[in-house]
Amino acid sequence: MMGTVIQKITHWRPSERLQFRMISTDHDWGSCVESLEDDFRLEKCNHGTWITRTTSIRATGWFPRLKEIGFYFGLKRVHRYV
């Protein structure tokens, strides 16, 4: 599935944190998403850098919690790939 997600950086602290939110997307699922935010936190450790990624998504329309569960598993696939 190819497509574009336009995101805006909302917080940037080099070597520590990157946070952004989705502005728009041309993916089919875009109309089901009220908000999508990612937060990357970087922490230096003995063997390099530990990166923690947190994704928050809020679905719209009918059965939003069920959609959010579906998005959770779909995003996990993408995160593992990245």
C-alpha cells in the first residue's frame, strides 16, 4: 500500500526528542482518523542509543475503539519494518 502522510513537527530537541502529528494523508484509512501523533525519545546508554517510539491514534465514526485496535496492529507491522 503506497501513499503519503503529511506530518508537522510539534517538538524537536536534537539527540533527545522528536514529536510530530499527522496533518493529512491520501491513504484510504485517513477518513477514519481524527488524530495521529508520534513521539520519539532518545536516551544514551552504554551500547549506543535507546529509542522509544510512542504512537497515539484517535479514530472517528462508528466503533472508534475497534478501529483503534485495528490501527494498533497495523502500525505495529509498520514500526517493526522501520
